Amino acid sequence: MSPCGPGRFFCTAGRGLEPFLAREVRARLGATEVDCVSGKVFFSAAAGPGELRKLRSGERLFLLLKKHSPLAVTANKGKMLHEIKSLVIEEPKYWLDIISVWRNLHGHEGKKGDVARENPLALKRKSEEETNTASKRQKTEQERDVVSEECQVEAGEGCVVPERISDQECRTESNTSSEDPSKDRGENRTANEQLSFSFRVSCRCSGAIAKILTSQEIGRAVGIALMKQCGWRADLRDPDLEIFIHLNDIHSVVGIPLFRLPLANREYIRTAGLRSTVAWAMASLAEIRAGAFVLDPMCGLGTILLEAAKEWPEACYWGADISDSQLEGADVNIRTAGLMDKIELLKASVKALPLPSESFDTVISDIPFGKKFKVTNDAQLLPDILQEMERVLRVGGTIVLLLSQDLRKRMDGLTCAGSDSAEAIADGTSETATARGPSVGENPSSVVDGVGESFLSSRHTHFGSLVPDGVYGVSLGKTEAFIYKYRKISAARNQELSGTVLKELES
């Protein structure tokens, strides 16, 4: 039996975004057998390339070939390399079946688009490719940059493309894979077609195995074995196919990327600001309805607004910022995305917004922090920012903020926690917090009306009418951050909650 079904996938995700991705694949793809581990979500789905491309909270999407328990670690390098090669290498028919599935899902978007016989047009195509060398190098650099970012998903990991296999080694290994005379003509023809198929092996190791073998050693051994077994040729710059191997103390995973560029690389964003996956996750918590008014009072380059408007286009979006350069960049992004009729921009300070009170249903923002934004004392900003956000928000509306560690401490100081601690919620141990996000494309009114009455009543804010409604820890590369969600309640309701909390404390 083939170890891989045509509908079994896995997608990488930034730390903290795994629950968002798991909910998304269920809601958007009707996925089953969803399994989350650190940095990855495994799932089964009967979905085509168009549907798979719509995933917004994931990084890179793979066709799953193998998922095994961790390899036994020994001091014998040769034995371990043999076990790793056995994990990847299969009979040629297995690989032909896998390539067939991959090609159907891949949509023939590769550089050659197909594994085909040589024909008179090949030289012409090759010539055209040579004229686009600079463009290809740029794409390769982008891919490697993305891989570097993905390496930060799990602490201490190294992600290295195998060392280049020399031409002499390629010729030697190709010669060793002589044709079996017992094969019929059809099989020989298939083998000949595979000779023109290029590949590379990307390997990532962490944990105990990384202390014995390097990613380069594993990638090199598997690459040579694949050339010998399948007759493929190594191409580290622009291969037809990439074999991805990830070995750690949790599992051993082998997969094939479905798309050349990560899902997180949005074609509609000219200049990137906040990571698009984090921006989408924030928007997914905001309970955006059709006809709602949504504000980002510190919009920067507009990434959050772009992600929200693309996913929930029936709402009206406003962005404000004090910086002319940021607003110019946001305007370029909005025009690139074709969302000029959806998003309005204005120059204003978040501490004095020229907007009527209670005029927005949702306020969502990445609050600038740290040296990048020349903010030396983040915590002093929060009271004024929250006060103005609270003013323009309607009763029943939501606020979603991205905060640094220091801002989080200040935020916790402005609130009084009840039965659920912010630490527990940030760590994902609170069921209420992890179940808060609405389903993709679903009217979130059921979430707004019925969610967490007991949760809301167990927490009370000392800051006006804003009630905490969930905290989520996420990673921004080397920086840890937190998504805070608040809901605005009426003054009468706030007093009622205050009385309830006081009674609980007295008892």
C-alpha cells in the first residue's frame, strides 16, 4: 500500500498560528484527520490547487509522502544514514505514482511545467530560460529567504540545502543506474523520461539527530541515492522538484512543496510590513460582518487591512497613520491589490482620531514597538491609545491588538484577571481562548452573541468598558508577541460585572 494518499498534506506555520491554521483547513477545505504539532498542521482534504492556494494562515504547503516516529539515534553515522535513505527511497513505481499526484496538484507551474520527452522546442525553451537567469536567481533568493524564516519556527533548527553534487559524481551515479534488460519497452521509456527530471533535497534537523548528522550530510546521501534509484539529476538552483525532509525528536517527515513560493507570499502586497499570516489571524478574530466598519488606527503599510478586505470584502475599511511614508506605502499596496474602493486612508494620530465616537464595529491594529519603530518606552503609549480606540468603538464591538512582551505586561496591569490567567491563555491551555476565532467565510454573529458569557463574567477590566476576550501568543521570527482581543460592553453591563466580581471576592 502506498504510504501517501493523494489528499494528505501538511502545511508549516509560525509558532502560535497552528490553531488558526487548523481551524482554517477545516472551515475552508472541509479537512479531516487534522493534527497539529509545533510548526506544522497535517490534514486530509479533497481539494484542488485553487482551493489550497487560498489558505491564509500557513507558510509552505506540502504533499505528504511519509510521516514516521522519530528515528532511533545511534553513534553509527552509516547506520543512521541508511535508515534515513530507507525512509525516502522507494521502488520507481512508487515515485512515478507520487510524481503523478504532485503534477496534478502542482498545476504545471514549474519552470518546464511538465516532465516530458525532449523535442525540437526544448532548445528554444532552454534559450529563453537562459535569458531569464537574473529573474530566476531572484526567485531562488526569495525562496531561500523564506526557508530561513521558516527555520525560526522551531528553536535551534538549521535549514540547509545540500551541498552541490559535483558533475563527476553525477555522471558516476547516473552510470551506475543501468537499465534492467528484463524491463519492457514502456518501462524503459519512462526511465528515460525521468533522466531529464531535476531535483534537490532540502533537509532540516533538530534535536538528538542533529548532534550526530548535519543537514548537509543527510541531503547529500539522499540526493545521491535518488539519482541512483530514479535516474534524476541534481539541480540546486531551479529544480523541477524539491524533496523536503524534516527530522526531529517528534517525528520524521518527508514531503514535496506544491508551490514554488510560500502561501504567505501574497501577490497583492507590493511592500510587506507585518507578516501576512499574523495579520490574517488577527483579522479572523475580529468578527467582521458584512457592512461592518473596520478601523486600523496605526495601519502602517496596511497589511492587516489588506488581509481583512481580501477575506471579508463586504465590510468598509479605514486606516490611519501619522507617518506620510507609511501612508504612501499603504496606498501603493492598496492600489496593487485593487482595493481602492474598499479601504480609505487618513493622516491622523492614534491619540486624537478625527472620527465620531462609537462609529466603528471593529478596531484592529499592530501597535508599533521596539527599536525598529524608535519606540523606547512602549508601555506609556497604551492608556492613551486604548482610550481613543474605546471611544470610536461601538458597544458590542471588538478590539484586536498585537502587543510586545512589555506592552503585554502593561496591558495586564490595566486589567484584573479572574479565574483565567493571561499566562494560561497565551500558552493555549484555556479552551475559551483557543476556540474564539470564527470560521472562515462564516457570519460570526453566533460567535459574537453566544461566546464565552462565563468567560466574560470571570474577567473584569479597570479600563472603561473593554472586557478581555482572549490572548494568543505568536512568533514574529526572533520576537515573541501577543494578540489581545477585547470586547466593548455598555457602562451598565460593566457595573454589573464589577458587582459580580466584588461579590465573588468577598465570598
